[in-house]
Amino acid sequence: MYKRFELHNHTIESDGSLSVKELIDYMVENEVDVFALTDHNTISGHHKVKEILEKEKPPIECIFGMEYTTYYGHILCFNLNEYIPWENIDKERAELLFRSIKKTGALAGIAHPFSYGAPVAQGCRWEMKLNDYSVFDFIEIINNPESLEANAQALMWWQSLCLKGMRISMTAGMDLHRKNGFENRFAVYIKTRPDLSAQNALARAIKTQKTYVTRGPVFEALLQKNAAVKCRIENTVKKGFDMQAVPFWTIEYTSPSGSLLRKLDKSDKTALFSLSEFKDSSVIVVKLYAGDVCMENLTAVAPVIYR
Ligand SMILES: [Zn+2]
Ligand SMILES: [Zn+2]
């Protein structure tokens, strides 16, 4: 079973307009399975969420997080149990903050790395120096309110690091500050079991690069025994996406030696691709487009295949 995770949300505990209770209700109304609370530089909402979940038992789980909001970029954290101060952050050595976050067992990644930054959005762009890419877990490849261009750059940065062999997960988020609709917005899906907590499912998925990002159907790419990749458009489709309006699908396979495209009839659900077409097939990134290949048509990204 796949669960939908909405991993980037703010409330009035920082600069959002919804109370914690209103955020929970809004998420439940929109059939979200798991939401993260990621207010800027505060975990003051955590105990409020816990109280509501215990008392009212709404059909939803919470990932307790925070968005470290510095002058040189924003860091999203999940499964955060304590506040870690960042006042002494060193722009030249982002590793220090990532390491202190991760020491507590939390997951940490870079939010909206190519946000416009100053003077439009002071501090939102990632400008810290990183010498060790193993210190962070994920990149938010799609921040829904960001421009197509900023998201395209984030996607390409993540892809280029993966193609170099780095094990970095991808996430997407609403960066929700008010009620503004989930239709056609990218979310994260995770394959999980009913007995696994959302926190464990997320940690496992992020540690093994098994997050699915989509605004429509969940898209899976699996390595077969005969050096082929089998892609499958799953029946789990995010609500609000019009499958009928898809003219045709294009699958883009990218390896360190280049990209190849395959068109798929809109009624087709699976595709087989031989890796012998690539000189170097050590890493494969597979993306699904509703129509031709362009950022506007990007629909889903499958978990990366590392051979
Ligand atoms: Zn931010
Ligand atoms: Zn945010």
C-alpha cells in the first residue's frame, strides 16, 4: 500500500495562517495519510498536535519536524524530537548543523534550494557551502509554490548528484501557509505496511531512496534480472489529477551517459527498457511526463535505480 505524505506545512506557530487544529482538519479533509509539521525555527506546535491526535484520534499521522530558517537557506527536518539551536551556524560549513540535527536521529534535507533569494525572498535560496554531501538525506525537488524554473533547477541538481552515485532522496511539499488547494500539486508517496508507523516508514524510505514524487499516478521503476527496467504506472493516483486529459505519456530514462525517451500510449500502464542502450547504466533516474518532455508536463519521478 502507498501512503501520501505532505511533508512541508506551517501554522500560526510560525508564519502560517492555520492553527494546528485547522491544519489537521484540512489535511484530513483532503485525504492526506501523513502530514509533517515544519514550522520555521520552532517546535511549539508539536505537543499541540500530540494532544489532538491522542484525544480526537483523527485518521491521520504526523511527522514532527521543523524548518531551520537561516539567512543562507532553509533546512527541513523530520522525526525531530528536540530543538537544536542554529544561531552559531557557519555558512562555510553547513555540515556542522546537519551533523547536530542527525545526531538526534532526525532526517535533514535542503528545502527549495533555488528559491529566488534576496531581495524577493531573503535567505530562501541555498547559499551555504557543503563539502560533504553525505551529511544530508534529501533535497526537496519540488516546492509547489516555487516557480517552474526554480523547481527544474532543484530537480536537475538532485539528479546530477544521484548520477554521481550519491544516495540522496527526493521529497516534494506544499510549503503550506494557508488553504490553497492540493490539485495538481506534487506530493510524496511511500510504500508501507499498516503495522509500520509513519515515522518509521518515512525514515526507511528516505534512508533507502524509496520516496515517490508525483502529482498524479505513483510511478515505479524496477530493475529486472535481464538488465532491463520495468516501469509501471500504478493505480494509486493522487486525487485531482485528470488521467483522461493525458494526451500520451513520455518516459525519460537518464543515466550518467545520457538520456533516452520512450513514448507510451495513455492507456498503457507498463514499459520495458533495456539498459544495454546505455554505455553507463550504473544509476538510472526515471521520470514520467504527461505529454512531451518539459517541466510543465512533469508528472512523477520514480525512486532512483542504483546498480
Ligand atoms: Zn522555506
Ligand atoms: Zn516552508
